[in-house]
Amino acid sequence: MLRAAHRCVPNLQNICSATASGPGKTLRFVGKYCLHLKKVKGHLTLNSSRCLCSRSSVRKCWSCGSSAQLFFCSSCNSIQPPSDTATYFEILNCDQTFALDTRKLQGKYIELQRCLHPDNFGQKSQTEQKYSEEQSALVNKAYRTLQKPLTRSVYLLQLRGVELEEGTDSTADPSLLVKIMEVNEKLAETQSLDEVNAVDREVQVTLKNLTEQMNASLNKGDLRTAREILTRMKYFANLEEKVKEKLRENL
């Protein structure tokens, strides 16, 4: 008797090809499902892990020439080289929007790394080991970029053709620069933990408001305002890091 513990997400590709045994369980990869077969009180429990795919166009497998998606060939199950055209949103199989659910994003990241990690390809060919390392590194980069509002904002604006300067913008509103300078001086001079915590609360409130404003601007397609908000986000994100350093000093 098989009990389906999880249903596979529709239209997702096969992600693994192996059969492994251990005490009381068998790990089998069949078709579009990763199946974990385990005896539980005389029954077999089936866990179909969430499969992994992308919305990007199908390409040809380097190994067998069949159709392949972002990570694995749907015929021979060989791992594929990283795509030159897939966005980070496609890589992590999520909507291209600023308002991401970071918990779900983390879950998708973990799922991918479980199948793509180089440790899984130690017995494979050098080509597959190389692709595993490259795919794993790309997934890490995609996750780090989309995980935080600031880097996610930068990436979304770049996708929409907005050219951005490295670092902070020296042409920012003078009143903003004065405010940032004052807070930096306060952090450098104070020895009071209460004062540092007060600055931290102010910075967190400001970043929360800026994140909401960024979401609204991007939803409206107001890229000029989004770019101005991004400048403020960069300055306050830098302040956030300095507050963290100051708090570590007081531990």
C-alpha cells in the first residue's frame, strides 16, 4: 500500500536519477517524482519531493540531445550547464515581483541545493561535476540577490533597463546626506547601548517604509521614483550594518 505524502507540483521536470538503499528505506527516482519509500508499520510511505523546473524555454541536453530545462534533462536526467538567459526569478521558480515571500523563497532554494549540490555528483563524470558546481553557485547567487529588499530592488531595476551607479549616490538629496552624516557621527561617538538601540529602531522603521514605497513604485512602473527610493535604501542599509557593528562591540 502506498500513501502519497506530498503531491508533486504540476508541470515540473524530473530532477534526479538514482536508486539508493539504506536501513528500512529505499530512495528511488522515477519519472517526474523523487520517491522516498519507507516501511512504516507494515506499510510503504511514499514521499514525492517537490520537483524543480523553470518557466524558461526548453533547450537541448548536452548529453543525449533531448529536451532539457534549467537543471536536468527530462530523458537521461543529466544535469545541465547554467542558462545564460534565465533570470534569478526563473532559477528559483518564483514570480518576478518585488513582494516575495522570503520563507517560500528559502524553501525553494533549499530544494534546489538538495539536488544540485556537488556532493551528489561525486561519482558522476567530470562534466556533470563541473555543471553541478556552476549550478549550485548560480542558485546561491540568485538566492542572495532576491533574499534582501535592497539587492532585490537593484536587480529588478536592472532587469527593467535602469542603469545604476555602484555604491551610494553622491548626488542624493542634501538633507538626506546631512541626516546620514549626523547619525554616523552619533554612532561613532556614543558609548550608550540605549542610544545605539534607539538608532537601530529608527533605521528599521525607515527601511520598512522605504521597502513599502519601493514595492508601490515598481508596481506602478514608476522607475524614476523607484531609483530615488533605492538611493535612500542604500544609505540606510549602510547605517543598519554600522549599527550591527556597534552592537557587536558592546556584547
